[in-house]
Amino acid sequence: MNARKISILIFTLLLIVETNLFAQQATNTVPFPKINLDVGTAQNGSDVSVTLQILLMMTVLSLAPSIVIMTTSYLRIIIVFHFLKSAL
């Protein structure tokens, strides 16, 4: 029984040491892009125009699903049918 405990201990130690042997150091890391956030005057009018167009497009894209749901009566009909079904 004592030999079995020693062999299990040796096996466990070898298993722990073996995992460290296969570890490799990362050599090629991916560089993070440099992002600048500047507040200042624009050099020409097209800079402001492009920025406002991007802002407007992001606003429209984020609000488009809610606008579609509000303008269609499909969701309202589904909600009314749900209330009718639960009332019956």
C-alpha cells in the first residue's frame, strides 16, 4: 500500500511538472490600434459633414426597429389577441 501511495505521488508530481514544460511564451502579440478622440475645430466643412452623417446613420439604425414596430399595427393586433386569449 505504501508503494502505491509513492507511485501516485510521483505520477502527480510528474503531471504537474509536465504541464509547465509545454508552456510557451507568447512572442507575436497583436498590437492595439491607436484611437484618438480630439475635440477641436474642423479644417474644412467636409469633416463636419462626414461626422454628422455617421451620427445620423447610427441614430437611424439604432431607432429603426422601434420605428418599424410603432408604425405597424401587427404588434398591436398580437397584443390584443393575447389579451383576448387570456380573458377567455
